Amino acid sequence: MRKLMYTLAGAAALASASVASAASVVTGPTPSTLTPPASSLFGAVLTGSTTTSTSFNDTFTFNIIGSAGSLNSQISTLLLNGSQNVNFSSILLDGTYAFTKTSLDPAPEVWALLNPVTVGIGTHTITVAGTLLGPTGSYSGTLNVAAVPEPATWAMMLLGFGAMGLVIRRRRQPVLAQIA
């Protein structure tokens, strides 16, 4: 009877327990305020359970000032204590733009924005979710923001191409040699 009570108490504790969560020491982005063109680094060191995998969800916030930019980014796992202990499940920019897995284990797991995203002035976030498979793990990322030309710059460029096209198209009349 006592065994049955212990079993029921253990089952109830497991049923009511929440999912374990990894403790994250989040770094960056550094710098957190970017004026295009600019680059920034960010990452996290994770600690969790030694016996079970633990989930994590980290958020990185950065500001774009001055002008809009074209953003690309890449995040990869780091070798820590001789192994790659981090598996990403999703990485999102501003909750909308998804990163894509570009390499698989046993090499470092790498996720990237395959197409640059135009970001406006203001606050933006990168949310990294995944699972820590051992007691410790780590990942790092880079954030690159290139300047986006203003509409006036585009107009000047198009006018320049048009002028070059007119010059190339203009034909000179051939001169015929005459014998006197």
C-alpha cells in the first residue's frame, strides 16, 4: 500500500511539474544601438540539468537609429566542454522573419537569415528558442545592418543610367569619302 501511495504521489508531482528551463547568461547585442552601416555581436551561455534536456528562450533587443537598414544575421552553436550541446528549434527576427538552418550536427549548428530584411528605425528583437542537451552550452551570433539608399539616391542613379543609354544609342551618320 505504501508503494502505491509513493507511486501516486510521484506521478502527481510529475504531472504538475512544469518544463525545465535553462538558465541563460545573455550577452548583447553589443552595441545595442546601431546606425547603418554597422555590425554587432550577441550570444548566450546556458546552464541546465545534468540528467535531462532543458528548453530555453532568449530575446535580444537592439535599436536602429538614423536611417533604415538592410539586416542579415547568423547564429551558431559553440564548442563548450568538448561538445555541441545546443539544438535550436526556432529563431525569429521581430516575430516574423524566420532564420533557416544551414548546417547540421556534429558540426556547429548554424542558422541564418538567407535573404536580407529591410528594418526601419526603432526597436527590433531576435528570439532564440531551443534545447540544451547537457549541463552547459553556448551560442553566438552576428548582426549586420547595411545602409539602404534613399529614394533620391535611386532617382539620381536611374537618371544617370538613362543618360548613359541615350549617349550609347545616339548614332553618328557615316561620312562617305568622295573622290574629286
